[in-house]
Amino acid sequence: MDTEDNILKQISIFAENKPGRLADIADKLKNADVNIRAFNIAEAGEFGIIRMVVDNPDKAYESLHNTGFTVSETNVLGIEMEDVPGSLSNIANSLGEHGINIDYSYAFVTKTEKALLIVRVDDIKGAISVLDDASFKLVDMEEIKHL
Amino acid sequence: MEYWDPHIERMPVDELRQLQEYKLKQLINYVYSHSPFYKKRLDDAGIKPEDINSLEDVKKLPFTYKQDLRDNYPTGMFCVPNTQLVRFHASSGTSGKPTVVGYTRNDINCWANSLARALTSIGIGRGDNMQVSYGYGLFTGGLGLHYGAEEVSASVLPTSAGNTGRQIELMQDLGTSVIACTPSYMLYMNEAAKNMGISIKDDTDLKIGILGAEPWSEEMRKRIEDTTGIKAYDIFGTSELSGPLFTECKYQDGIHIWADQFLVEIIDPDTGEPLPDGERGELAITTLSKEALPLIRYKVGDLTALNSEPCECGRTHPRITRITGRVDDMLVVRGVNVFPGQIEAVLMNIPEVGEHFQIIVDRVNEMDMMKVQIEMTDTAFSDRVNDIISLEKKVESALKSVLNVSVKVELVEQGSLPRTVGKSKKVIDNRNL
Ligand SMILES: [Zn+2]
């Protein structure tokens, strides 16, 4: 398996904590015909970072960047989970044993009732091989498109 | 051409001082007999024209303030009848009445001559296309540079301020080599050009910017030169003295003040006494050639220092160092004096920080709170909250160490702070002082 296939491009956006910003972003993506699969907001007082997994990250990046947002693409992993509480600690433990740190993670449930965990780690290639060895299933961009 | 007027510009300092002395005596006689305002001012101070015999005697003369012009609105301080005037300019009256300046034909000529010397010292002349993006109209920036540029036979594009898309289009199509505008407008244009898919650095012939009309820092100059690929020169002048008059020469080490036309002093704000070379204080200028509205020891309100050392360019006229702020711009925050220019200098030294910022001062529970909002940039952005918080902390501690007062730093969205085509408003003081 090619490791590159398992890397998801997450869209990260800088936003002030002002009413209407999220709706604004959703609007821009809707106009660009981009579908949001998962999202998470990390708030820190006056500002927040909106993180999203979408079906077409390049198009999302372009439409947000062109409308003046500060936006970046970040490499993350999407891990399928069967039993949420148990898997979460298993994942963290497997990575931790190999000295790989999780920068942040967030979970969401797909339409087919599957739970997915999105993680950003400090060593993405290492994480892929560790998770692969531990028989975790990583989703790729194609699967995200068809969720 | 190296000098516009080589004889005057390279005149030995002794001769220059003799010329100043002669013109100062003439000036005092002139205002005493032509200006009821100055006659009374001198009488009240117990000074007769015959008391002024040397250049040192200038110290005996009282200062003139902007308030004097307001009190004598509109033309109470003019020394010539209306029949002698060929133009008026007026400054906006943001605080109180506007000030009105009148010009005789000779005043207009002297003004253009002063800028002709300045532009030549930068290397601007025939063959240059100069876009004047200062406002035209009652504000002196537009017309001042316009006349100066024509005097040196540059071709003027009188675009005035605003309509930025068109400005950039003309800049490209006509091959503008020189632009005159405020530093904040230069940055704004650069940003607007980028949004149009145009790089000022790579896609235009722009080589020189003559920037001023608001205080800016050395660090800002570096930022502008790096991002736009131009050489940026500081310009100085104020409407009461005619308008923009002086610039740096190509050595970019202080602004030459033409001593045959203006006598410059730096005054200790506490004692009112003149300060020696190199010491920072309040600028006071005496006009030596103006006819319609001559001014004696006019306190311009800018803080700077004098450098009388001969310049590498061969000019003997003194230079003023970069203006660090205006007396009026000084903020007192928890008893500490803070100039917006200091904040700008700190910010421009931090590479992750963008050019756009705003200072907000509030009083919360009897306590002054200063906040600096800075726009996020693509390079500074990280998807990790801690990275952004540590950048805020880094800027906070850099500001604290220079200002000696704590500042809260807030990163805000790109494009969220106001942009301006003229003088930028960097400070919002919400205190009712
Ligand atoms: Zn020089």
C-alpha cells in the first residue's frame, strides 16, 4: 500500500470568534460545490481555528483563499473506529509506544454509522506504519469523497 | 543631473549661515511691518527688529503654533493683500478650525524649487514617469509634488489618491517609475496589485517611492523595499510651510532641509531651549523666503534630531533624522509615553507579522489597557492553537521590552483592519481624557 494514499488533506482556517463566520465559510464552500465531511473548531479566546475534512480540499482551499480567508492545507490521518472509547485509547497507546505525538484529534460519525477519527501527528509516515501494523484501517481521499 | 542648484546646495556652511543671518534680519523687518499679528507678538515679547543681529538671536524670538493660525482664521496672519495671492490650500479641521495657507507666485516658485532640488537629489528627472497618488485639492500633497515633478521635467500622472485598480493599471501601462504616496497606501497598492495577479516588484517599472505625510519607521521602509522592490525615500513638509518640501537624498540618511529657505531648530520640549546636533526634540522652523505667510519658529509638532555633518552627496544643508512621531500622536498609557512609531518599529522587526495593525486604548476600571491588533498572514498561520498563542506572546514581550508597558496582542483576520488611501489612522483611543 502506498502511504501517500492514506494522507488526508485537511483544510484549516483562521477565524475571529465573531458571529456569522462559520456560516460565511459554509456558504463559500457551498458555492464552490464542496461538501464538508467532518469539522472541528479549536477555540482560543478571541480567535479559533476551523478544521475541516472535505470531499475536494484543493477546490475548498482555492475558494476560501480567493475570498480573503487565511487558510492552509494540513496533512492528517482518518482512522476507522469500531468501538469508539476503546479504539481511541488503543490508537493513542500504539502511537505513544513508538514515540509519535498526537497534535490534536477529533471524531465524527459517517452516514453509514461508522466512526472516524481525524488525527494530526508529528510523524505522519511513522504513524501510518504503526497503525497499519496494529491493523487499524485508514481511510483515503477516495473513500472520503464517497462517504 | 546631480544637483538642481549646485551653487546653493554645495555652499560652504559659513556662507550659508551668513545668508541665513541676512535673510533672518530681513524677515523680522518684513513681518514687523507687514503682519499685525507678528508686530504684536514681538512687541509683547519686548523685541524690536534691531534686536535681531545674528543667527543666535533667533533664540530671543517667540514660537509660533498651529493654534495661532486657527485663532487668526482664515487669513489674519497673511502679510500680503489678496491681490498678491495666486493660491490657497487648507488643512482639514479634525480638531477645531482648519488652517488656511496663502501663496504668492514667488511662494509657489520657491516650493517647486525646493522639491526640484529634492527630487534631483534622488535621481528623478527627465524621462521619469511620476505617479502622484497624494490627494489633489486643498491638501498640499498632490499639487506640491505635481509642480516639483514638472519643474525637473518628469512626466506627471496626476492620479491623486484612490481608485486603486486604475492606478495599478496605469502604473503598468505607462511604465510609472516613481510614485509619491503615503507608506500605508504603498502597502495597500501592493496588496491590491497582488489580488489582481500583478507583482509590483516583477511586473512593473516602479523603482522609486516618495513616501510620507504620516510617520513611518526604518523597519517599515525595509518591509516596503523588500516586498515591492522599490527604493523608498522619506519626504517631509507640512501645509503651513507650503506643503511637502524636502526629501532624503539617494543616501537615505536623513532629510535635507534647504537652509537658504528655512532655518531649522530642534527644541527641548521641557525647557524650550534649542538642542545640539543629534539630540531628539521638537522641530521648529523659520521660513526665510515665504511672502504670503512667513512663520517664525513654527512648532511643526514633529519629533526629530538635527544632523549638520556634511552628507556623502556633497550637499552642505543640514538633515533631520527620521521623524519618530508627532507630539500630538503621543499616547500616555499608565503614565508611560508611547509613540505609535515605536510599536510599528517593533512589529516590522518580527517577520511573521504583517503590515497591517491597529492600536486600541481603553480605560477599564480606571486602568489603561492597550491592545494591538495585527492581521494574520499566510506565513504566520498554523493550524495549531499553541503556535498562534506563542506568536502573540512573542510580540507581546517584544513590545513590553521596548515600551515598558504591557500590551495585549490579538491576531485578527486578514483584511479586517481598515485600509486607507490617505493618512492612516493607526490609533483608536477610547478613553475620554
Ligand atoms: Zn545628502
